[in-house]
Amino acid sequence: MSALNAESTAFRSALDVVRAVEPRIADAIAKELHDQRESLKLIASENYASPAVLLAMGNWLSDKYAEGTIGRRFYAGCQNVDTVEAIAVEHAKELFGAPYAYVQPHSGIDANLVAYWAILADRVEAPALAKAQKRNVNDLTDAEWAELRAAFGNQRMLGMSLDAGGHLTHGFRPNISGKMFDQRSYGVDPATGQIDYAALRETAREFRPLVIVGGYSAYPRKVNFRIMREIADEVGATFMVDMAHFAGLVAGKVFTGDFDPVPHAHIVTTTTHKSLRGPRGGAVLCQPELSDQVDRGCPMVLGGPLAHVMAAKAVAFAEARQPDFAGYAQRIVDNAQALAEGLTRRGATLVSGGTDNHLVLIDVDKYGLTGRQAEQALLDSGVVTNRNAIPQDPNGAWYTSGIRIGTPALTSRGLGTAEMDQIAELMHTVLTQTKPGASKAKFDLDPAVADRVSKQATELLAEFPLYPQVDLG
Ligand code: PLP
């Protein structure tokens, strides 16, 4: 019998240890690997982190409290957390060419909250801040939120609209950012599906926001951050970019010059788990003048840092600094463009007509379907996507008229442009064979078609094993 490799030994042993305490959890973890291996994952915000990233999280760094910053902690005995955080910061700064990096945020939402608070603290009168800190925000009524916003001088945020691809944390009411700021949105030109910078400039001149937010969750094009910074300077706004989705394309130098947010923005936030292929988490990069405020992320917004996750972020940043990451990032875009071309050739309508990045937005109204119907029909056929609003969506944010697909995960798995064309064919089959039902959620799809597509998807994936180095036995 040949010896097991290091990854198989590590994961098998870890599962054995967990199984001895709670076998159902060990089984769920093992089943997740099985299910991920079987699934044709086109979710634009997901990826597959390396075994090194995953293993860096499963250890006793998790046991340590380390509130504060490197070398200035509120707890004793933080020397190893200091080491871990300093290495993660060093890699993040080098990777993105950023003057300052803060790697404590537990998620993208947390990173945005740290950034917003840093901007408010930097720009707004201290008495208003003091007032806010005394309040228990959970108990605030709408009227009290209005009072609080007034205490901050009714500061304004200009972010991308949700239907154009913006994120809830860019000033929308269900998120706290929409309670902290008066928000106005910029959208896309209906004719091109792309940002209309002249309209954005006009809105900024009229609205005079404190913050302009660039970045998106579902916009399939490059963004010119140089122009956005010019607009911010013109109206005296702080320019923030949330690069959660495309951080991997920045790290891999696919987005450079005007399209790299780091040299243009005052502050940049990101997640680490999407195209960047790290652990689930967030980070903030900023110009030196904002660093003191950003460092107050804990305890202002965050609890004790997750040292085990910071260790995994350091590993992921180190991986992204390897020369082959640039090739990976370029393949993500090549694959997205091949998928877009394959769909268009088969008659699909894409928002903005194509893609420059890792994601594609299909207008499924073309097939007489809602996003909800299309998402479920594809899922029943073994193709995992998510529904998404499209610009001026008549079906709103719940049912939607769009399907968002992305290539970071399948590119990690090794699929290339030829396979993207096959996937376009599978999706075309499902979308053209699905008929709308009695409600916006119901549809008819011949189970034989769903079965056939599902089998073809499984056959395709079999050629590209996921985590081939991990054998759980
Ligand atoms: N910012 C953007 C642009 C996102 O797309 C997302 C997640 O989808 C987030 C922030 C939030 O990230 P997290 O889920 O890690 O809080």
C-alpha cells in the first residue's frame, strides 16, 4: 500500500478527531467536499481555497484573544498573533502595492463598516461621534436614526444602485450603511449597460456626497477608478472602492492602471474568499492619513480578531504573490469571456453585451423566465448559479430577471475556454426548454432534459477533479 500524501493524511486525521466527538459534524464536512466535487459551481462570489489556506485555519490560534493592533493589544501573550498579523499585513501591502493594510475584518461587510466609520471619524466633528458612541444602536427607532444622521450632519453616500450591480452595504436601507448615510445611487446607461461617468459626475456635483463608493457585486465590466477619483476630488468626497468581487483580478494584475483601485482610492475594502481564493474574511487597504481610524476597527466595529483566519489570509496573500496567480487571474477572465461568447452565439442577451471581468449577467426575460424560475431550473439540471436583478429590473430584487454566473471557482478547478463553450450549451438547453409556470417561481422542465444535462455536467467535471490531492478514503 502506498503512503498517503500530506493533504490526505491531514484531512483524514482531522476528521477522525472530530468524528470521535460529534460524528455528524465530521460527516457533514466530508459530505460538503463530496457535494462540491459533484457541483458545477458558477456562483460568481465563490471559489476553492487551497489545502494550505484551509489547514491554516484549523488550529489553536483560534483560542487567543488579541483585541487591539500589532504590538498594542488589550490582552497579554499575543506574540504569535502579532507575528501572524504582521506577516498577513506585509503580504497584503506587497500584493496590492498599498501603503497600509488592516487584515482583521471578519467579512466583507465588516470591512465596509470599518471603512465607513473611519471616513466619518476622519471627516465629521468629534461631538457628533461622541453622541453616537453613547447610544445603543440596536434600540434606535427610525426617527432616532434620522436624529443620529442629523448629528453627523446628514452625511451623504453615493454608491452604485442595486439593480446596476451595487451591494447592500453601499448605502441601502436594509444594511446599516443606509441608516448611517443619506444615500443616492448612480446606475448604468440603459443603452450600453455600462457606467455613465458623465451622469455620475453630474449626480455627484448636485448631491455633494461625503463618500463615493466604487465597486460592485454584479457589474460585468471594468470600472475606471481614475475618473471616479477625479469626480470625488471635484466634489470633496472621500473615494472608497469595495473590490470584494474582483480583488483576485487586481492581485493578478489583470486590472492595472485606471482599473486598479488601489492607487486611486483613499480607502479600499475587500473580501478574501471570492476571486482572491483565500479564507472567508475581509481586509481594508488605505492611504496613511486614514490608518489611525482604520486601526480602531476593533473595538469600534469588530470584536477580537480571528487569528486563525488572519493566518489563512497570510497564506492566501502569499499564494497570490506567486507568479502563477497572474495566469490564474487571466484565465478567470478568458473563461468568463468564452462563456459570454458561447451564450451570445446561442442567442442569449447579456447585460452590457459581454464581460471584462469574472462575471456574466444573463437577461432571462429573453426566455420568458424570471430569475427565480431560471435559477431553479438550472439547479435541477446540476448547474449552480444565482438569480440577480438586472438594470431597471421589472421583477424586483426577489424574483429578478437575471442570472449571474462567474468563473473563479471552475477556473481554480482547471476548466478552460473549451469547457466554457460546453457549459454555455448546457445552459442554453435548460433555458430554452424551461417554460414559465403559474407563478413567478413555478416552471415546467421535462425531467428527462434536466437529467441529461445533469449527467453531462457530471461527466464534464469528472475530467477536472476537485482537490485531487485530497483522498478522504
Ligand atoms: N461587498 C461586496 C461587493 C460583496 O459582493 C459582498 C458579498 O457578497 C460583500 C461586500 C460582503 O461580504 P461578506 O459576505 O464577506 O460579508
